Amino acid sequence: MALDAQKPLLEVDGVTLQYRARDHLVTATYRVSFSIRKSDRYVILGPSGCGKSTLLKAVGGYIKPVEGSITLGDRQITRPGPDRVLVFQEFDQLLPWKTVEENVLFALTSSGRLSGNEAVDRARHYIEKVKLTKFANSYPHMLSGGMKQRVAIARGMAMEPEILLMDEPFAALDALTRGQMQEELLQLWEDTRVTLLFVTHSIAEAVRIGNRILLLTPHPGRVRAELGSTGVDA
């Protein structure tokens, strides 16, 4: 069966998202719809304040839509779960008292995904994938910003989620490191074909990372256009 004839992995159908800001209600997105196929590198692109991150959190199960639905496979998303892992842009998402290996292991063991030698083997596998084997026993304060993001990505990928959610993960990095991290993410995708949902406000980053791009309007975010290939080899 051709990939584009398969049922989408993730479907966002007419989703409106709101949150309360002090004394008023903010509509972050309005009736947004899109679908993601398995192994897509799907990018949500738009200006600051258009609801990109809010939409990503809704896919993660942290925010409930006031209108519309989000489904992963045959399951409607109502809460967070290990089938969706979120990588943020902040460097402080790692546990500072744990080493690189312990940070990746903690995600596996605390979620109940794996334990014992299986968890250790998988953690080391993904640490190697992000080229940090030599730093497996280092603590976060000993790492550069790019290295911390590699740990966060390794931790997310070690969970082997159905979809990896990335909220502007390279935005806080300098230009050279950001470009290097983009290239390394694409290499990881080539190795694993993990499904990516990636949020950015950078047109250049969207074009480089995505095989499909959803363009949102300024606040409140509406779908302006969807661009991209019909397959995942782009």
C-alpha cells in the first residue's frame, strides 16, 4: 500500500484552543486541522503568538481543546502518555543531579517502559546515536547548550514514542550550533524514521527540517497553507 493511502498516524480536526490570561480568555488557535503520516517530519510554522506551542501541548495531552478533536491512531488524546514525548527549547529540562545516562534511564524506568539491563542498553544506544557516549557520566552543568539538547533528544527517542514533539528545540542556540543540531536531527531521522512534529518560527529551519509544513496565521492561529511532499523521502 502506498504511504499516502494509509490512514494518518495523527489527526487534528477543527481544534480551537483557549487559555486564561489574568482577567480574559485568549483564543490561541481557531479550528485548525491537519494530519500527519507515520515517519513524517511535520513542521508547524508561524509568528510568535500564533498558538504553535499551545497546539503542540494539546497534541501532548496537556491542554484540552474547547472545540474539535485530536486522535493518535484510533485513540483520542485526552491526557499525556509515553506514546508522545515533548522536547522543549529550555536547557533546564534535564535533572541536574543526574548524569547524561541517568537522565535518559530515568525517563525509561519512571515511565515503566523498560527496567534493568534492557533500559541501560537502550539508553546507551540512543546516547551513542547523539554522539555523547564519552559524556555519559557527565552532569548537565558540564555540558554545552547543544550537548544538553542532544541529551533531551536522546531521552525522548529512547522512549521510542509514536511521535516526537519538538517545541523550537534549537531556538536558544547560537547560529552555528543550531545548524549543526538541525543536521544531526535529520541524520537521526534517517536512522530511525521517527515521526516528528516540530514547531518553529524560522522559515529557513522549517524548510530544512520538514517534508511537510503547516503555515499558521498570526493570533489566533488559523491554517493559512500546507506545503510539502506526498512522501517522506524529501
